[in-house]
Amino acid sequence: MKGIVFDFGGVITLAQDGSLYRYLEERLGWSYEMVRAGWKKYRRLMDADKISIEELYLRMASDLNQPLSMEEAIEIGQRDYDSWAYGNPETIAWMKDLSKQGYRVGILTNMPSNYVPWFNRAAAEARAIAHAEVISGFEHLAKPQPEIYRLMEQRMGLAPENLFFFDDILENVEGAKNCGWKGALFTTVDAAKKDLEAIRF
């Protein structure tokens, strides 16, 4: 392996905190399962900048036959963004160490373009050492579309067989593997280090 690529949410950041789910349940009566179903239906459109985060929640509310004002949608969107904005110091320290070892380090994330201020807040250190990054919203693509992995290959300057990808969503890892990368589902930094060691030796 010559290049190690990291997802953002749940990998470079800590897992999403529970504040958003608590707010939605208390304010709107939406259960965790209802929210996840809405994300599954609409989140990739948002990540590719085809709809805003406010539109995502307005569509979810419409599906649930529940009125939601734009002001409420904006409030939910801010809470959603805030819930991801906590960097994982262990991952960031490991990324720095990999870079010092001579690996090219990249960031490949599904993220709407207007999330970038929160991205900077949570991952400024990671972005500073990354050799390349691809943010879905700026490219109007989203994992696991093959085109987004090909774009990452170009920016990393590496062939698919030289790249390893960590993501907390299995479908996105499988997308990378389908493009000829190696990859593993991210759970903890210790487990990720073992996954990488297993294919290096």
C-alpha cells in the first residue's frame, strides 16, 4: 500500500453523538428508525449537493405527513451538522504518523459543500496533512459511485491496487473494493491498524 484514504464522519470524527436523535424525538416524535429511513432515502442526494439539508428534512417530514416550517428545518440542519463536528484525536494522530512513514494520506467523504465550516472545525489537522481530498458535494458525486473513487485515484496519484480505504459504512468500502482498492470497515483505530497490517505483510 502506498496510500491510505479515510472517510470523515465516524472515522476522522467520533461517532455521531445522540443529541440530534433526542431533539427529533422530543420535538417531532420521530424515532431513530424513522430518521434513519429518511436518511437512507435522501442523504445521498444531499451529499451530492442536489438538495440542501433543509430540503432533506422537509422531504422527510412530508413523507411522514407532518408539517415542518423552513425555520424548523434550518434548526434541525444546524443540529445535524453540529452532531458530526467532533474530531477523533486517535485517527488524526494515526494519519499524521502514516504520513511521516511515507504513505500518501487522503480524505474521501460524502459531504454537502456547505458543511465545510464544520469540516474545518472537526478536521483541520487532518486536512492540513492530507495529500488529497474529495468532497462529494463539490463533485456532485457520492460514494459508492465508481466515479468518485476514480477521482480520488487521480488526486492521490496512485493506482487502485496501491490504495486502502477506511469507511464506517460497508457499502462505501465495497464500492472501493469494486474499483480495485483494498479496504475495511472502520470501527476503532486499533482495529483499523490490524486491518492494514494484515494486508501489508
